[in-house]
Amino acid sequence: MPLQTLLLHFEEDQASAARIAQAAGMATACLERHRFPDGELKLRLPPALPRRVVLLRTLDHPNEKLVELLLVARTARQLGAQHLTLVAPYLAYMRQDIAFHPGEVISQRVVGSFLAGLFDAVITVDPHLHRVATLQEAVPVPHTVVLSGAPLLSDWIAAHVQAPLLVGPDEESAQWIAQAAARHNFDFAVCHKIRHGDRHVEVTLPDIKVAGRSVVLLDDVASSGHTLAEAARLLLAAGAASVDVAVTHALFADNAVQLIQTAGVGKVWSTDCIPHTTNAVSMAAAIADALLS
Amino acid sequence: MPLQTLLLHFEEDQASAARIAQAAGMATACLERHRFPDGELKLRLPPALPRRVVLLRTLDHPNEKLVELLLVARTARQLGAQHLTLVAPYLAYMRQDIAFHPGEVISQRVVGSFLAGLFDAVITVDPHLHRVATLQEAVPVPHTVVLSGAPLLSDWIAAHVQAPLLVGPDEESAQWIAQAAARHNFDFAVCHKIRHGDRHVEVTLPDIKVAGRSVVLLDDVASSGHTLAEAARLLLAAGAASVDVAVTHALFADNAVQLIQTAGVGKVWSTDCIPHTTNAVSMAAAIADALLS
């Protein structure tokens, strides 16, 4: 894909765009953005585009960014792009995949079909899919690539923690934790979680000896931090020697990092899918590979 | 349209929804909205919808709201709505109607076609159209209604200001000012404006005697307030007895009202197209008429 392919990005994504483009041998161009006092956006693309265009936009805090995608993708087509790839290391609105109560918006399907109307291909990392098996069911574009942060986080943990015990904060993380553990033959276990609200969760530790262990809590995404904080408290109370945290997506709302550190967590590591001070592992090479395949 | 028509609205629009629905003899239902810590929205509609549904959503600070429209409109169709009307008293993204520089996003066309993909009809008030003649060119839905705040603001001014002189802050307002003036046979004139940036404008007064006059600056929209402030300063320096302000759309970014009051403006009046402390005139009856027609 590299020849005649241009990677478009916004100014705040300059660094990760450069890493990906260098690894993929592509050119980059920064989108110009002006925000009017009334909240409207004025955007400008390079006036002439090659046939293949890649847009890099991670979709944490997604609503404003979805409008950017609409404006950029439609304009890119007018300016000559014939094949548009969205690289969204974090993909939004993947969690609401059924109506839990009648009348609820199934936002995964609505946003997925919105994106499918704009792009020909979507590349993402660890999308939070529950009840659908493939990303293509949620985002019905002709071509999807799902990468995982688990192998790179596993490598990072292997290099920084002696004989770690990987712990997943809830059942949903089980398969993912197993994959990360298998890569370096780590011990692993998974907590049981009951959610009572956005910021109120109940966690039960797995039936495994944690006393004296160097625990790493591993998950695909950390948002409010309440689950990780609760799990860390229980693990330390059960005698864990240390508890560190590694996540693919550092959503970390408000004071989430402070919250989990107050609970006794030592190090916090994340991939660069969402730019954050905890970023320790870059997905750039994996994304570049996906673009080249 | 009233029988079997349901007007959907968000909680913050309860008051204006009630006014419109009462005037149109419609039922209303409030959409449930929950915002997750990561910025995603969870929305819920009434589980069973009639064939005809109206969504009330004014589109100041539009980006988040455009995503709401996407989620609500697509779900409304799934829940049985066959004809969807958007009532957007303020319609966003109508100003960027050409690419001033190559590569610029023509957001009017993109957002217009996005809305046309969601709705069958659009009702709005004084959309800020420059180079397109009709709303339907910008928002290609089968049915459009364009209302104006000018007659009601003119009536309000007639009831509150003795022998007013209506002044438009720029040439774009000329036709609109003439219409408001004609309704009560007010004197009127229009300033000349050169814009140097979002918050930097140069205004020249019209060649008309303002000394001793009760001036009302009238415009379709007030955003940063810099144009109105500059015009007010010049009018008062030229001897105007008073300068009040009347606008359809009270966008009023940041400290805009304070800015124009510091420039010597007395009263500030607006329609309720955008909820604001300056709202003096309700468009509810006019919107209800449009829904019934």
C-alpha cells in the first residue's frame, strides 16, 4: 500500500503518525483545523490526494472526532481519494451491542454503519467486542484488521517484572489474559466482577495464591479506574508483593490514575493507542505492518 | 401532522418542546441520555414509535449533537418511525458553503447531506445561507421549512422602542433588516463590515443621521459579539441616544454579552432558537404552524 498512499492526521497525532508512516514508508500530511467560537470546525485537507489515503484518528472521547471523520472522509473522496482506510487505534462505541432495555440505541451498530459509509477499511487495536464475533459484524467495511496490545504488553512485562502473575480484572478479559500469559508462560488468573454503575463495581479475587507475588493487572481498557483500584486493594490485602497495571487503551477519565495509585498500584503502563503519560509500548510497527499487508 | 405524531426532545429542551407540542397538539417524549466517563453517549427512545416522529434539537455547538442525531434518527427508524422531521431552530455548519482555499472542507454540503440521510424534513429559523438560494440546496431533504425571527423581533421592538432606527451590522443582513423594518415602517440602514478574523472586525457606519436616535442593532446571529460591540461604539460616538440589540440566534460565545454591554449596548433581546438569558421572543407558535402545515 505504501506507494501513492498518504497518511492524514491531526496536529496532536503528529508523533504517532510519524512513527507509523516511517515504519510503513508512507508520506504524511497534517490536516488544518480551526475551531470557531461557536464550536464549529473548519478543516482543510491537502488539495490533491493520491488514490489511497489513510486517516489516523484514535476515537477516545469520540463525538467531536466522529464529526471530523465525516467532514474529512467525504472531502477526501471529492479530492480524489478512491480507497480510504481509517486507522483508529481505539475504536469508540463498541460496547453497546444490544438493547438492554427496549428503545435503547444500539450504538455499536449505528456508529459501525456510519463508519462503513465513510471508509473502505478499518484498522484498530483490541476493540471491546462482547457479543459479536468479528469487527466486521460491528463495522461492515470490506476490509478490517484487528490488532492486539496483549503481545507487546506481555513482552514489556517480561522485561520489567520478575516472575509476574497476570490478573485480569473480570471474566471478559479471560481470553485476552490467557493469550498474553501464554507468550511468556506467565501464571495468570481472572477476577469476578459485578458492575453496579459507571463508578461502582464489586470484584472477587480468583482462587489462587497471590501472597508474595508480583502481580500485573492486565486489561484491554481502563476508564474510571474503579475496577483496577478495587482489584489492586484486594490483591494487596491478600499479600501480593506488588501490583502494577498494564492496559492497551489508557482512557483514564478524570483522576483515574491517581485513584489506582492511591489503591496501592505501583507502575501503570499502556500502549500508545490513546496518547497518555502512561504510554510505554508503541503500536506503530504493528499498525504499519497492517497497512502494508 | 399532529395525530400519531410524537415530538422527541432532550431534557434541557423540555420547556421549548412543551411550548411547541402544546401549540401543535402533539405528544412529547423525553429522550433518556447517559454520558459514560469516556465521553460516549447511551441514549434511549420510547420503545414504540408512531409513524411520524419529530426530533427537536437546536444545533449550536453542534458536533456532539450531530452524533446524537445520528444515534436517535437511525434508532427511530428501527422502532417504527417512517417519517422523521428535524426541528433545528438553529442549524449548524451553514456558513462554509464554498472552499475559500483548495482542500477546504465545504462543511455545509457535508453536514447537509448527512442530515438528509437521516431526516425526511427539516424545519429551521434564519439559516445563515450566503451563496445558496434555498435551504434545500444545502440540506437536500424532500421537505424544508425556513422560518424567520425577523417579524417577531420587529414586533418586539415596536412594543419596546419608540421610533427605532434599525441598523444591520453588515451587508449580509441587508435583506433581512429591510424585511423587519417594512413590517412596522421603521427607518433602517446597514453598516459595512470587513472581517480580519474570528474576533477582529472593522465596521463602517452607514451614511445616515444617527444623532438622537434610538438604535436597535438587528442581526440573524450573534457569536463573538465583536461586530455588534464595534457597531455600538461607533453609533454612540456618532450621537445615538441608545443602542439595543436584537438577534434571532443567541450563540453568544464566552463573554460576548458582557463585551457588547461594555461597548454601551442597553437591552439585548433574542428569540428562543438557542436557549439563553437574553431570550425574549418565542418561535414555538411559528414552529408549531410549520409542523401542522
